[in-house]
Amino acid sequence: MKSITKLSLITAMIASSMALTACSNSDNETASVEDSATVNDAEMTAPAADKLETKFVTIATGGASGPYNIIGTSLSEVYAKTFGVNSKTQTTGASVENVNLLTQGKVDMVLALSDVVTDAVAGENNFEQPIDNIQQIAVLYPNVVQVVTTKDSGIMNLEDLRGKRIAVGDQGSGTEVNARTLLDGFGITYDDVEVDYLGFAEAADGMKAGKIEAAFFSSGLPNSSLMELEQGLDLQLITIDQDKLNEIIATKPYFKTFEIPAGTYGNDTAIPTAAIMNALMVRSDLSEDDGYKLTKALFENLDGLKTAHQAANDISLDTANVGMVAPIHPGAKKYYDEQAAK
């Protein structure tokens, strides 16, 4: 009798264990279905007609705190939501690195300064040969050359930088490229100054520590690193002589005269300086249809980009295809032609 009871107990325990296992497997299967449904819901965010041929839109930007990254991140969110693609940003050393990454097929879209793109298309300076597999989607906003020092430095204009220790941006960045070009236009070479290749945050730290006497910040207005630096230092914005700049523009037409508005960094008056337009670039193997949709989504969501960073306030459909420095992507051209016909 005891054997029968013991056998019954063992049988019951096995049955119970099997039931628990079944429940556990059922829960796991339900979780897997829910996870799958979540992924499918994300993929189905956009109607079929709004899908892209590509499944990825990786945008190369710049330093984590700069306008490139802030605006690029906002744009990637637009593309992910609108088209259901895997869109993300990649922080980089900015313009030169971005163009190289794009050419190598490692990213799908980049922000870059027009002077760097001009060099890339021509195969000059940082580019050993002409690059012919990139095309332009849009002219964006001006990158303003902001050269800063401290008020007790005695530095007032570019000529005063001779013999000083200065930060010129990451090596090969758009900031470094236009710093070198402007200095050269004023008769100053890197042999005439002590150069530190520092990004925005590092340059700000260097100025705080007194390790550098001046720094180039080339970005949209305002630059967050400069805004933070202004809180702890008595900043002086360095003037760029406009007559001399116009001589440089005669051979470097991607530059334009510009003024940093009064009050941007506590400055009492507007500061004459230079600016270079930013370019939004893609590879030429991007389909015409995808190029069209990406361009259209950019301008239909411009208000969100402006909310992300005020530099985007200068992005305009009216000027987006004016002054392009690389061949226009056929999809972008189709979009601009449609808008012009309205």
C-alpha cells in the first residue's frame, strides 16, 4: 500500500513539473511573440508607399556637443519615424573624416563644410584625388568662424595671433581647414604660431587652464562650448578684417562675410567674421527615389530641427539648392524642381 501511495506521489510530482514547464514555455513563447510584434510595429511605422529602398540611414556628424551632432540626431529621428528605417548618428572628427567615411561606404549621409567638399571634389589639400561618388542634398546653414581669446590677452584681430599658441580644431576637421586657409590669407602659416589640434570641448578646457591663448570654433551660432566658457572667462571675440576677407573670397568663394550678433556671447557690438555654408551629402549610389524622400522629409520636418538647435533657423528651402559645391543628387533636384513649380 505504501508503495502504491509513493508511486502516486511521484506521478503527481512529475505531472506538476510538466505543467509548470509547459506554463514556463508558454510564457517564453508569448514574450517572443510580443518582442517580435514590437519590432514589426517599428518596421511598420511608415506606410508602404513611404518606405525607403535602403534599410539604414547612418549620418556622420561631428563632436558630441556640436551643432552637427545635435541637428544630425534630430534628423535621424525624423528618418526613423517617417520611414521605419534604422537611422542613427555617428560622432566623428567632422568634415574631412565625414567625407572619407561617405566615400568608403561606411555611412549613408554626412554634414560637411563647403570648403572641405570643394577640396574633395577637386582632389586638393586633404584629398589626394578627386572624389566622384558623392552628391549634395542641400545647402544648410552657415558655419560661423568664431575666433576667441580673453580680454586681457591683447589679441584683437587675426594678425595678432602671430607667435601665439592657438587651438585650430581637430586635425582635418572643417574648423581646422578653414582656420588654416584664413590664416594663410592673412599671411600667417602654422610655422608662425604654436598649433594645438583640439576639438571644441578640449579647446575650451585649454583656455580655462591657460594652456592656449586663442581658439577657432567654426560652427552654427551659438556654440555650446563657447557658451559654457563664457560663464567662467572674460571672453574676447577676435575680429576678421572684412576687406582682407573679401580678397580671400575672390579665390575661395565658399567663404562669405558675416557678423556675430551683439549679445551672442556677451559681446556689446557685432563682430565681423567669416562664414562657410554647411552641406548635406549622400553617396551617388543612393537611388533617386530615396534621395527625393530624404530631401522631402528634411524640409517637411524643419520646425523640429529648429527646435533642436537654433542654427537650423538658417536652413531654408529657398536657398537649399543655391551655391552647391558638389553635383546635386537627382532625387533632391526632383524635389526642388517640384517645389519651384508650385
